Amino acid sequence: MANQAAAPANNVVTYGSRAIAALQSGAALPSQYLTFMLAEEQFAVGILHIKEIIEYGSLATVPMMPACVRGVINLRGAVVPVMDLSARFGRGPSAITKRSCIVIVEVEGAGGEGKQVLGMLVDAVNAVVEIAAGDIEPAPSFGTRIRPDFIGGIGKVNGKFVILMAIDRVLSTAEVVEMMRGGADAAPAPLLS
């Protein structure tokens, strides 16, 4: 992913519509990412997707939802679904702690519906970091504990690796709808290891 200008358009979507406009105008892709923790692993999402970060509060549960959909919140009058990333990655549900947060993001909706606002339940938010394009490696095709298509790349920050999420794939509303059709207890797609 070091050379984003040569990447197909479907890979660029993971950076948000403003980044696509920047790419088309010849500008460099954004290099700022919000880092957060899930268990002991550090992940990152491009800041162009982030709308806000809120403290974890009570969620209203919705019957017949897949296990990865924790519930919904009222965000200034709008109903926003909250996805538990740990459960989405095929692990158990996240334990709620004092540092648990809901990161509100904007992703492409299913079937070209435009933008959709969703919440991601994470264990802790770390910081916004700069990651140079030269410090981003392609996603490995095997050996990860999450689906390879969920990984947009691996970034190096202060000598440590951080998994850059392909947020439009992780929070794919079309895939969640398919899980709902398959039943509330539908198993997540198999992980490669």
C-alpha cells in the first residue's frame, strides 16, 4: 500500500470520499490515523472516517441482530447502530471497562445507499498518529487473527506495528444484513491462520 496512486478505486474507498477527491486531484493520501485497542492489539482507522468519539453508555438492544451488533444509541436524535469489533472479528464480545469507547464513523452504505453512520465499540482509544506512506506495508494474506480483507495494511508507529483497518469492509452493512438473513446466531466468516 505504499503506492496508493496505483491502487484500484475499490481499495481507495477505505480512506473516505474526501481522500478520493484528494487522490483524483493528485494530492497525497491522508496519513493521520486514530489508534485504538482491542484486547492487547492496536488497530487504526483513517481520521477521515471518524466523526466523533463518545464515552460508552447504555445501548438499546435490538432483537434478532447478529452477535456483532451490540445495540443502538441515540446520537442527537439519530439512531446509530453500534458494532462490537471484537465480536465482528470472531472473538468473544468486548468486556466493558472504564476505558471502553464508541467511535462514531462514516462508511459507505450497502448497495450504493450513500454514507452511513455507525458506532464501533473499542476497548480504549489511544491517539491520532501520523503514518507515512513508506511506513505502510500491504496486508498479509495469511497468519492474522482477523480476516485478511478487513486489513487495509500494516503501519509502523514508533517501532511497533498497527493494523490499519479497511473500515468499509469491517463495517459492511451488506454483510451484516446477510448475517441477519442467516439467523441471529450465524457464524462469522472463517479466519485464516
